[in-house]
Amino acid sequence: MKKLNVSWMKWGVTALLSLVLILAVNPFGYNDLGYREVVETPTGKKYVIFENGVYLKFPGSKITTYPNVITISHRGEATGSTVEGNSILIRFNDATEAWAQTVVRFRLPDTEPDMIMLHSEYINKEYFSLKGLAPYTIECLKNSAQLMDSEQHYSGGRAQLSQFFQDQLEYGLFILDTKESFSRDTLTGEMKRIYESKIRVNKDGLKERKDSDLKKFGIHIASATIENVDYESQVDEKLKKKIEASTRESVSKQNLVTAQQEAMTAEAEGRKRLVEIEYEEKQNQTQKVVQAETQVKLAQKDKEKQKIALDAAKLEAQKIKALADAEAYAKDRIMKADGALDKKLATYKEVQEMWAQAFMHYKGDLVPQFQTGTSTKGNAGLEFMDLMSAKAAMDLSVKMKMKE
């Protein structure tokens, strides 16, 4: 039992010593996500760990950690960047100055030889950022500002300045040639001398550049931004006056355009009204023409009706005349045939009625009241009646005998 306890104690001590030795030597390393580590062994060998996770290293090796992307910020405030600097003072081609704020992200090389060469020259990320990337950023921005004046920049050259800046960061600084020229100030109208910087080009038409450390080390630009440019006071004053002048010009142009538009609108409305009046007049004329034509047609119809009525009246008159002639002819024939017996009889009747009426109302004596002697005379009234009848018959020449 004692021998067993001693044996276990020996094994425990040995394991503990081994663990202490392992912890002291530490043959394991760990690379965080978004970083790479340069490993330097005691023998001078160097290699780079790009993958994230645990890896084996030779005991006593030196480990230097770099981020995959280094951010250089010149904004004058803490942003969590690798290097945080103040705004950069730049000078434009017209000698005016401004303070610019930039943020540039540099992607470190992906190959082990390039990374080892970078580490051999700059030792660590801090020294590389402060002595390599930050000064290079400032130089590229200043060189880009020399390619335009402040008026060109605030008149629409911001994108051009950003393009110059990123192009030089990626491929190297432009070599500039300065030329003297004269230009008229757009605000005051005065002539001023300008020293214009131009990019030098070779005989093949390619831009000549200064060699870039970034290109040598295989570094690429992840992003480059000029966030703000704060002009000096004289530029701001000039810009203010230019904006006011531009605003007045714009207002004048707008007023002119408005007046022209109003004139065009009035002219268009006038033409429209003329067309409407012309259309209305044509409508009235058409209506009157139609009415006149209708009246003519109605008159013609009425005339035709009158003509028809006249013709009808003529026919009716002819008819009446023909009937009258026929009736007269018939009467004449009748009268010639019977000697106008009807008329004679009618006249005879009237005469008989007249003396009959007169005789009927006679109040005297038809027979003498007193007779003397033995006269044989007849009745006087009857004789009178016979006489009147005979007279009427003689006057009318009535022949009572019918013709055979």
C-alpha cells in the first residue's frame, strides 16, 4: 500500500512539472479574426499566420500582430482608427488654403514574402502606420490639391479631387510640372497670375509617377474618402460673394424665364381665344347659312304648295265652270224642250196665289144684293176669276198639252 502511494506521487509530480514547463515554454499561438501574425523563431526564421485559430510555434518565438486592414484617419477626433491625426492643411493651385478631413483604409499584402519584407522594414503596425502610411496619405492629398484651384473645387471639382487622391494612393504620386498663366477672376473681373500644375506624361502618353511603397509591398486601397474641406476665410468670403452673384444671376434668369413663359402663355391663350372666336363665328355663319338654306327650301316648298293650290283652284274653277256650263246647257235644253214649262207654271202659280189672296181678303159683295128685272147675267166674282185666269194663261202662253 505504501509502495503504491509513493508511485502515484512520483507520477503526479512529474505531470505537474511537465505542465509548468509547457506553460512556461508555450508552444501554442492563437490568431484572432481580422488579423495576421508574423512569427520569428529563435533561430531567425520568419513566417506569417494568416488563418484564424490555434497554431504551433517554436518555444521562445517572437509574435508580432498586424490587422488585415489599417485605417489612417485625419479628422481631429477619436474614431477608433489605427492612426488618428488632425485635419490636413492643403494648398490649392491658386495659393489658397483649406483644412481637409480624410479616412483611408489600407489592405495589407496577402502573400507571405511581401508581409515579411514589410515587417522587416517597419517592425510593427504602429511604426508602419505613423512613418509609412500617414505621411504617404498627406503627401498624396497635398499633391492632388495642386491640380486645381479652390474655385474649381467648390464649383464641382470635389469628385475630381477624390479621384486624384485615390489614384495616387494606389499607384504612386504624380510628377507635376508648373506653368505660369493668366486668368480673369470670375467675380471681380480682374486679371490674375496663376501657376498651374500639370501632370507630366511620357512619350507614350502615360502619366509619370514617383515609386510607391504601397505598390512595392503589395498593399492595396480598400477605400479612400475626403470627408470635408474647410476653406480659409478669404475663400469663404469669395465663395459667399460668388454664390450671391450666382443667386442674383439665377434669379434674373428665372425672372426672365418666367416672363418669357408668361408671354408665351399669354400668346398661346390669345391664339386659343382667336381660334375659339373663329370657331364660334364659323358656327354662327354655318348656322345662318343653314337657316337661310332652310328658309329658301321652305319658301320653295311653300311656292310649290301655292302652285299646287293655284292649279287645284284653277281645276276647281274649271270644274265649277264646266258644271255651271253643263247645268246651264241642261236648263237651256230643258227650256227649249218644254218651253220653260216649269218656270211658267211657277210664275202662273205665284200670280194665281196673289189674286187669290187679294180676292180672299176682299170685303165687298160679290153678288148684287138687289136685282131688278130679269137679267140673265151670271156671278160677277166668278167671272172675275175666269178673266184673271184667262189673262194669266195668255200672258204665259202656257200650253197645257204635252208634246208628243
